[in-house]
Amino acid sequence: MTEVSTEQLKKAIRNLHGCDSTWTGAVRVKETFKGETVWDGLVQVFNLIDHPKAPRCYAWSHAIDDSTKRRFVAVLHQEPVTSPAAAVRADIIQQARE
């Protein structure tokens, strides 16, 4: 598994949300559905600098199936997303819709 640096995540946040950020920590999140683990990993937490709507962001990255590329995820802390676990759930729902 390839580790992603906080600098890579900060760059993704800048690209996706147009602001700089500072890393504040990491939280392990394990999301299950009907007894099966659907996501298990570390969510990096960043405070956002001068973002007009959100004070922080939850970010992570994962490999894209059958590829050497990675998908970067950066979810803003805005209702109803108010925790790292809620950010993971929101991304899972978004991916299911796509």
C-alpha cells in the first residue's frame, strides 16, 4: 500500500477547495454495512485557511481499482458532515450515486 503524505493531501485540498490548510491530526474510521467492513482507514483532519464556508476538512486517498493512480478525497466540515466518520459515509454515498 502506498502511503500518502499530508503535503499531497494539502495540495488536493487546495485544488478541490481553493484554500490552504494545516494538518491537525488523524482519526481511524471503520465503516460497516450489514456486518461487512466497507471502509477502514485513517482520515486526516485539516484546519482550513480563509475558506468562506468551512473551518476544517477531512481528507484521505485510496488506489483506484486496476490502476496505479490514486483518488484524493477532501470533504468539507459542513452540516451534515461534522466528523471524520460522517465524511467517510458522505463519500460512500456519493460514490454509490455515481
